[in-house]
Amino acid sequence: MTGDIMAKMEQGKYSVKISVLLALKQVYRVESFDVFFGGLTLQ
């Protein structure tokens, strides 16, 4: 995952691919996506 992809994600200009979600899970060293997305809600 590149810095460019991270910047686009932060700006809401990037549709996140499954491979990116898996990479983020590894980067942040979380055991599950429940932990990764814990506390988030739709508004």
C-alpha cells in the first residue's frame, strides 16, 4: 500500500479494495476486522 492510496482514502477519493483492508489489518496488527472497525457507526 502506497502513501498515495492512504492519502486518497483519507480524502474519501478511494474505494477500498479487499486487499487494502487485509493490508491495513496487518499494518495495525489486529486479530479481526471486528477489532479494526470496533466503535464505528454509520451516519
